[in-house]
Amino acid sequence: MASSTGRRARRRPSRLRPALLACAVVGATVTGTVYWQSHARPGAGGSVSSSASAPSGEEATVETVEPVEPVVDGDARLAAAMTSVTVPDGAEAAVAVLDPESGEGASYGTGAFETASIVKVDILAALLLRAQDAGRSPTAAEKAYATAMIEDSDNDAASALWRAIGTADGLDAANERFGLTGTEGGDGPLWGLTRTTAADQVTLLRQVFVADGSALSPASRAYVRGLMERIAQGQRWGVSAAADAAGGAAGPTWALKNGWLRRSTTGLWVVNSIGRVERGGHGYLVAVVSRGSGTQAEGISLTEAAARAAVSVFTDGAA
């Protein structure tokens, strides 16, 4: 795919600044002198005792507040896990992970990355949202394009559906409703040069895999998930490396979409992977975006190592 030499000048709806994936709560320590009622001050060991005198004839009371254990910082744990990931010289990566059941998550790395073919999930979600708005199901032609686009990563099918949703303007409008704040559709026909963040991709995955708060209907969510579980054999890499081995009749332990693109301007690779993985019977949403690898194989190794690091935040390194 040829790269764009400049951004198009078009007015977009105003958006909030990208928010940090706020699924991990950071424990905080409050310092300085704190005055409680009756001028209670911290006592030994972190408890609080009252030193106020009681009126004559009344018994003085003592209040005690037990120390609060700090909550684990998911971002810090992910940063520590990422120290074991080999990032090729000159390459960059960002990763985000969410445990939908607990609402806890973590993110590592900043900035926007080219999507390559992971945008195909976003395109399909936007198409299904348009169909819902029109009170209809996807047409047979749309379904045929969607199957080829997701399962086989067919670019012609993606281009057809990109036009069907109204190209970048249609994608951006859908993403406003999905809650994505750091994603911008690619110029003209260049859907693969859409730019996104790892946190936004987890937000998109939440729309697909979590019912609560999703703009997609149950039927739409099931349809996307089904396609992401039937990825062509040679494309089953990336976040799936963090999943348990397939359990036979239990079905796949992953649902994913990968993207890979060699930039003509640099000769270096964009390699991304997003999806849901099961580890120890528990599901996690994971997004890894990267750029600057010298080869596709290098990029794949990077995304897989980063996905394992992300899931290890919740599995104590078992991934």
C-alpha cells in the first residue's frame, strides 16, 4: 500500500483528548499533616488517635483508622513485564490490556500508530452500526465482503466496505459513538494508514466482546466475534500467543485480527495484533501496535512477546 504524503484537510467533530486506559487504579499515599476532628493526628503505625479532652464526667473516645493497603498499579506491572520484551533497534511498540470481568487493565507506550489491517475490525463494526441504524441486517454482498476481509484479510473486500461506510468520515463518526478518542481514518482510499492507539483498540474490542455499554447489538457482536475466531491458518499469530492451547471441542481460545504493512517510505514494518484471548479459563482483551521492525518476522515476534507480557499482568507471569 502506498503511503500518504500529507494529511487531508477536513474538519472533524471535536473530541476529548485521548484518555489513559483507566482500568488500573494506582494506590496513592497522601503526605503532609492532616488534622482530623478534635485535632486528631496520626499515631504510631499509621493509626489515628484523638488527643482532645472530654468534658468532665464523660469518657474520652479514641478513633482508630487502619492503614489502607495500596492497590497494585497495573501500568507499573506491565512496564516491568515489558523489560523482558526485545524491541528491535529503532522500533516502537505500545500495548494495552483489559480484564472485562474486573474492569482492571494496563497500558504501556504512547502515541498513534498506523493500523494496517487491524482497522478491518473497525470498518466492520462501523458497517454493522450503519445497518442497525437503518433497521436492517447486513446484505449478502456485505457479508461476503466481511468474511473475506476478516478471515482472509482481503484488501479488495476492505476497500469495498470502506467506501460503503463513507471512508474516513464514516469511520470517524462511528468511532465517536464507540468511544474511540485517538483514532483517525486514513486519507482517501488509504484505510490502512488510519492511525490509532493501543488504548483505543481495546475500547473497540470492548464494543465487540462486552455487552455492557456497547453500541453494537448482540447479533452484531456475535457476528464480528465469529469471524475473528476463524482467521486463516497462516494468520493465527500475534495476541493468540498469550492464549491457552486450543481445547478441542471447547473451541478456540482466541479471536483476533492482525495487520502488517511494509512502509514504502522507510522499508520498515508496521505489525499489529488485537483480540481476545483466554488464559486459565479467563478472558482478556489485548491490543499491540508496533512500527519500525526490519522484517515482518521481527514484528510478529515483538507483538507476541508484548501480548504475553500484557496478560502476565493478571496471571503472575504464567503467560
